[in-house]
Amino acid sequence: MNGRFIVFEGIDGCGKTTQVNQLKEWLPQSGLMPKDKKCYITREPGGTDLGVEVRKILLNAQSNDYPAPITELLLYAADRAQHVTKIIQPALEKGDWVISDRFSGSTIAYQGYGRKLNMQLIKELETIATQGIHPDITFLLNMNSKESIERRNTLTNDRIESEGKEFLQRVANGFCQLAQEKNWVKIPATLSQEIISEKINQYLSSTLKVYNKQL
């Protein structure tokens, strides 16, 4: 049996990393995973050794030579192709589970809605980079730009986070549109960490148990 691929999406400051780590601890004890399988956490960009170097280029706020928007898009696609080939696909083929902090939805939200790049081009690159791999479940931790900026006011912004409120709000709107189109699980990121975790765990317990009974 193939493994499961679970993705968390949302603008910066929404709490994805916290929930990814929570789920990594909870899943092996949940009874949803086969006991002989592993659960991996990863992220985009930067889930592979090559991706770590790409991440430095993409998010470096100190560089004077920023990637042009189309260059940025291609770098994200390259990172994703490597990520799928080296990490995600091999794990799923072994029956292991993968939890990723971001996947292709982020590119549509940030480069499509945020940068206003050609959406058809983005989707064509997504088809190439993902190689037929799609998340089984995507959670959107929904938050607007104002809330994101307030949460991050004591942190140093990376290059993407520094784009400003209007850019972030376009991204947030893009995520909401994607959630509706792709039937993502949308959870308000303003809830407490504990309540968000509970909602995630409850959804997986009900959804995956029903699925497993049909196998």
C-alpha cells in the first residue's frame, strides 16, 4: 500500500511549523499508520540538500541581486522537482507517510496571486515538477495579512515576507480561492494551537479510518 502525503499551506506566521511537528508526534500513536511505516516531515523550499541552497537564494533578504519574478518561479519549480524525486515519491512508494510544510499550492498563491505571474505557465511547471504526485490531504491555516504581520512583528522578515501588506493579502486571498477549488481543509489560524491540533487530528481520524475500511 502506498503511503499518505499530507500538506500544510498558509501565509507566514499562520503556525504551519507548529502543526507539522504536532502531527509528526501524534500520527504514529494514532492507529492510522501501519506500525512498520515511518512518518517524515519536510518543507518547501529546502527539503533536499539542493533545496537548501535554493532556499538561501530565494529567501535571502540581504542580497542585492534578487531573483526576477520568473527566475523565482523557475527556482521554486526546480526545488519541487528535486523534492518529489528524492524525498516524497520514494517515501510514498515504501508506504511511509510524508508531512510537508508547503507544496505546489504555495507557488500558485505567492507567484500566481501575489506576483501576478501567468497562471497557465505556473500550472504547466507544476505538472512537470510534481510528476503526478498530489497531496492526499491539504490543511490551510487561514490568516489575513494584518494578522500575519502582527504575529511576526518581533521576527526578521525574509525576502518574501518583506513584500508588504498588499502582496501578503493577495497571497492570502489566493490561498482561500485554492482551498475552495481543491477542497482543502480550512482552519482559522487565529484559534489556539491546541484547538487547531485537535481539529486536524479529528479530521484525519474520521477521514482516514473510513478510507482504510474500504481497502
